[in-house]
Amino acid sequence: MARSGRGRGAVEAVTETVDGGVAELRPDRDRPRGWTLLIDGAPQSHVDLDDPAHLDFSYQRRLGHVVDLAGPPGKPLRVVHLGGGALTLARYVAATRPRSTQQVVEIDEPLVHFVRRQLPLDSGWRIRVRGGDARAGLAKVPDGWADLIIADVFGGARTPAHLTSTEFVADVRRALRPGGGYAANLTDGPPLRFLRGQLATVATVFPELCLTAAPAVLRGKRFGNAVLLASDTALPLAELTRRAATDPEAARVEHGRALRDFTAGAAPVTDATAVASPAPPAKTFD
């Protein structure tokens, strides 16, 4: 483990080598107990130990909206997180929906140990973190157990291929209760081939879906994040749209015919044809 100073009296960054590279927890200049997790210099997530309901990254705020709308305010949920990172979303669920039961699957066990040592979880939170592959962990979830499944899995800044197929999405639906939701953080850039393929894939399993992203990403003008939400029942589109439009980084929600037009021509992905999401362009995180 290594520490890097930030001047006399300043809180220091903490680094450690994990399976995915060099993990760094960098202190937030504006929040006394805020930290940003980076892997090999690429920002992954942000945690405020004083306020776990604070979501700093735009894509995490969009996932936070999904959590908020997954049931009546404050009602406990059963949530599966595929990908753990700094456990930001698990902390958010625990803070905003007390007594929720959560399972986190994270393949990088040294990263889990590093994060939990430096940014400990509240002892009263019902969060179980298990090491292992996300798809293998999902297979262990009982049928119909989850209210919400959140996929935020990256290896080398790319979503692994085996988490992009119709077979994978079918197992997501198996683990969800009727009316439950599936939310995935996806990244892509022009010509948005990967994103369109994911929409076509999820549409073969779930009848209702929408996509939230910055307008520039949806227009194929830049590389960025998009949050896909799917369910077997109607989605809270009006409230999602309102929240996305009023976020610090305003986003658009696409659904219905506009989303079908966006997806047009894309073929669903199977285990036999799946590929990882595209790597971010050079200097994306500079």
C-alpha cells in the first residue's frame, strides 16, 4: 500500500495493487469524508462516508433514481449488485431504504478488501459481499428473489462479453420477482453499435425498457455512460424523465417508438456472438 501527500495537514490518497490494476482512493477537496475510487487512473465511483445518499457521478445519480422509484419511498428492497467497486450504490440503498437486504458480487476480491478496510460499511446494514464472477453469482440467486438487479461490471473499462447476452439477461429475469427491475450501466461511443445491440438483446427478454443518457451520448457525439432500465411491467417514465432533466448533468430518457427507432437494425447478442463493450478512447479520463 502507498500513500501520496496533498500538502501539509491534508488528507492523503491511498493506493493498493488489486487484481484490476492500481486502486486509488483520492480524497474529495469539497467533502471532508468524501473519496473517489480510481483504477489505473480511471474514475470508478465516489463515496461520502458522512452522507452515503450523496451520489457524485452522473451515471450513479441515474441509478439512484431507479432505486428511488423501485418502490414506495423508504420501503426495504431486495437488491443484487453485479459489480461492487466502492459499494456506492449498496450504501445508497442502505441509507435511503433501511432494512433492505442486498447481495453484492465483485470478482476483484483484493479491491473489496481494500475498499472495506478504508471505507467501512455500517455494521447495521444488511449487505453481503461475495467474491466471484458476476454471472456465476447471479446464478446462485433464488428464482424471483430480487426487487432490483443492478449491473455495473467493468474489466479494464469494458463490460465483459458474457454479461451482454440474451442468456445472461434471461437469468436476470429469472432472479427478479414479477414487476422487478433490471438496471445496467453501459458505456459506448460513436457509432453506438454496442449500445444498440444491448437494447435489442434486453428487448428479447423484457417487454418494457428505457434508456437514460446525456444527449451528446445518444446522438453519438461522444463516448459516455447510458443507464438501461427494463422490467416486465410499466416503467416510471414521467418521473425518470423529470429527474434526468433536472440533474446537474441533464440527461434524456428514450423509450417507446423513439427507442425502437434508435435500436432499429441491431441484432440481439447471444453467448455465441457476444463481445465486450468498446474501450474508452484515449484521454477519456484526462
